[in-house]
Amino acid sequence: RGSITPLELVLWSPRVLGLYVDGESSFSQANERSVPAILFLIPTAKNLPGVEDVPGALPKPSPKSDLPDVEIWVERFVIGVIEIWGGRRHPMQLARWCHRNVHAELTKNSGSYREIPRVRRIYLSEPIEGVCETTVTLRIQERVRSLVLRSDGFNRRWLCTELVLL
């Protein structure tokens, strides 16, 4: 087919998984302590572009018990995104719910649809604790399109780290 586009590179690049135990990130330390460990996605400068690698500045992953109900959160976030696309909501209203790269995309696409897309169905998947991958089928005029997003639980709240309309 030729060369890989930047979008394909972002969509298919592997996520870095690590073991997060009591504020430390190390597989060997978890085994030495014999503490039951939980697998989290650890945010790093590599998988959160635009975040400097400053010790203590990165958000800490939260277990599912400390996070709000993901179904309600995803539904509200998707409705907010659709309202931004329709020009009925300002993108700044979702700034604290998404990563700065996602917010930049929302700002760029603000008011891009005359007819507001309609949500047909929302599919949720939680591959590991504190991570939710969502596919939303939308009807935009006469077409059906998919909106995919990834939400990570950091600092006791959900944060949208990926948002792509296919």
C-alpha cells in the first residue's frame, strides 16, 4: 500500500504498560514485596504527547473504585463533543475532561456540522482497570460513522486521551 500515515501510526502504536505499586513503577519491586499488584497504564511523556517528563508532574492512575461511573461519564462526554461539533457548546467546557491534544482537535472541529449528529449506540470495553475504550455509532445526515475514544482514570477522574471520528 505504500507508506504509513501519521494517523495510522498513532492508532496502531502499542501502549506502554507498566506495573504501578504504591507510587513506584517497577516489576521487580512488586515481586520483592509480594504485594498483589494491579496493572495500570502508566502515563509517560511517550504516551501522553505534550507532557514534559518531570518527576511528580504526571497524573497518577486511579483504581475503578475511585472513579465515577464510566457509562454516565462517557455519555455526557460524547453529548458534549457532539454539541461542540454542532456549534452549540464552547470547547473550553470539556477542557478538564480531555487531554490537551484531544481538546485541540475539538477546538479545530468546533461548529463543523450544520446538522447535529445523532447517537445510535454506545459500546464500552474496559481492557484493564482504569481504562475504558468506547465506540459510538453516529448518524450524520445520511451516513453512519463511528467515533472511537479512549478514557483513562487519573487522579480520581476520567480523562479522554484519544478521540477519532472514523
